[in-house]
Amino acid sequence: PTAGAAISEHYDVDKVAFTGSTEVGHIIMQAAGKTNLKNVTLELGGKSPNIIFADADLDHAVETAHFALFFNQGQCCCAGSRTFVEESIYDEFVRRSVERARKRKVGDPLADESEQGPQGDQVQ
């Protein structure tokens, strides 16, 4: 099982806190109920959009949108996981955003050059 499933289903875990989709929240609640009735805290379904217009400083907009999405590894109820971009700059915004995401440094969370610590599995 995934790390999240193993934690949610384990009898020795007394509390689970999760920020993410409503669908996964249901799964966690079911696992908690089927095992030891562990305490569960959920922050579900938050969508805080970024809106980017053609007159924006595109470099700043890309960096801000990147930070909004990846801040705290995206485990934040206010993660900017929706970005609306004016059509005339859409292609350029996407190109720069993909370039920025590919440069993101995942590694040792104590290393200065790391922007993000390790993930629980490859899908994350």
C-alpha cells in the first residue's frame, strides 16, 4: 500500500491529519472507522486560483504561481492549484511554468539547495 494507506489503516496510529481531495478524505475516514477509530483531521477541496492577465510581469507571475502551488509540497488548503491565464499569453506562461517546474530541486530537506523534501512514493 501507499504510505498514506499504511498510516490510515495501521492500528498503532492514533491520529491522521490530511490536506487534499474530498475523495481521499472519504478513504481515510473509512480506514479510520474500520481499524481503531483513530482521530482524523481533514482539510479538503481547497482551490485558491491565480488569475494572470496579459499586462502582468510574466516572470514574476510564473514564480508566484509556482510558489503558490508547491508551497509546503502542495499540502496546504490554500495551495494555488488553479491558474487562469489570459488567452493571449497562455502558451508562453505554460512554457515558462513547465521550465520552472523542471528546475525544482527535490532532495534533502536540510540542504540549502533543496526546495522540497522527499516524497512518499514515485507518483507524488
